[in-house]
Amino acid sequence: MILTVTMNPAIDKIYFVDNYRLGEVHRPSETIVSPGGKGLNVARVAKMMGEEVCATGPLGGGNGLYIKEGIEALGIQPAFCQIEGETRICINVTDRKSHQCTEVLEGGPVLSKEEVVSQMVVFEELMEGAEVVTISGSLAKGVPSTFYSHMIERAKVHGIKVILDSSGDAFSAGFKAKPYAIKPNEDELKELYMGPLESLEDKMEAIRYFKSQGIEMPIISLGKDGSLAGLSDGIYKVSLGSVDVINTVGSGDSFVAGLAVGIRRGLDEKSLLKMASACGTANTQYAQTGYVEEALVIKYFDQAEVKKVADYV
């Protein structure tokens, strides 16, 4: 089973407009509403790839009920913690002419100390059936920045690989617990690595640093240029041919889902990267956030190139 953790879930609303302008009235040509938050995007994509998936995190109010019912409808096992506060709503305005996205993200509820403890208890109970854990996104207010590091430590006690995809203090603290894989983009990278990041060679040095810190598979997102990853025998660049993009939102989460699917299926390191890249690219072909179709993922998997670019010394 793949266990996904989303500590600040949301209802995602995507409004599609043409020629978006600040200060003007817009009527969307299409609206998509779905359970969201980075970890729930991961859960949805992993399920679409045919995996058994369980999702956990705090949910509250009518918005939380909507998310729980939506997750159940997808065939994902819900293991959420009920909280007093109302789960947040996140809005994305996508301009179909310019392909630019504008996001408005609510902060979300404040969890009590008791609710934080309850979430960790539930997480510990879920370790029995989990084979890989993904921890994605921000922490809800009231949750200590060390929360992810505690989760990683508990998963490692059970011999479970963890993929961490976060930012800020939660990411920095979680990094110290040495998860199996991390996937920062360039902005998130600056939170962990103090060296220059202008060139590909600079980023390879960052990969070397992460490996020296005990991260088995550090991955740096390069956007449309693919990704850079540290494997057991060196540094590799993962790339796919150019595609016409419909929507990039959720592609990073889809990448994480592909990585989790690959780990769950026992793929070798290079195939893990191909699966992750294929899922991330497939997501760009659909309007909905965190959405793929397995046939397209297989097509991109076959097209993905994983090439060694450097050794560690």
C-alpha cells in the first residue's frame, strides 16, 4: 500500500478564463473542483496507476466532508483525522490564452495539540500496511515544524521508504531525518543548499551534498528540462521530448506519485525515474490537477531518457 500524507489539505478550484486581467470581471469557461492539497494529488495519481492507496491528514467542516467523500469515490482508503476547524479552499485561475496560472491559497485551520497528537497516532497505526510513504506540502497551523521529521523517523523504524516534498521549516527539519527521496524545485533547493545554483554543474554539486547528508535519492526538478537525480552510482539527468502543455499544476505531485508507484513495484533506480517523469509529464496533458491516464504514462515511460552525467568524485 502507498500511504500519502497531506497535513494541509484543501478543496481545489480551477477557473479557466481567456485573457485574464487584474481588476476586471471574468466568467470562467470551465470550472473544475476536486479534493486537493499536494498529498491528495499524489494519492489520486497513484490510484489511477492501479495501486492500493491510503490517504491521511486532518479534515474538518463541510469542506473536509466533501474531500473525504471525493477520496472514497476514487477508491482511495480514507484514514483522516477529524478536526474542529474548517478545511481550506485553494483557487487557481488558468488563462487558456497565455497558459499562465494565478493561485490564491487559503491558510487553513489551526490544529490543537490534541489534534496533532491524534494525527501522529493514526500515522503510527497505518505503518503496519504501508510499503512506501509520501509526505507532501505544507503543515497546517498549530503543527510543529518537526512533525515531518518525526513521521520519517517512525517510518524508517518500520523499514518504510519515505518521499518528502515540502518547503520551509517543515522541509528543513524533515530533511534532517534523512528520507529516502526529496524533490525540491529551484526555490525550495535554496532552503537546504547554500551554494550557487546558476548552472547544471552547480546543481550537480547540490546533489553531491544531499548524498553526503544521507539522502539516498535526491532529485532536483528542472521544470520543462526534466530533472537531475543522484543514484547509487552517479548523477543522472532525466528528460522527455517536448510536449504541448495544457496545465502544469500538479505535475510535481504526479512525479512524486510515479516515484512511489515505482518503489511499490520494485523497479530499479533508472526505471523509478522514468516512471516519475512519465507521470509528471502525463499530468501536463489534462486540465485537472493531479490527473493521468495509465496508457499515456506508459507511452512517456518508453520515451523517457535517463542519462548519466557525472560521478560523485
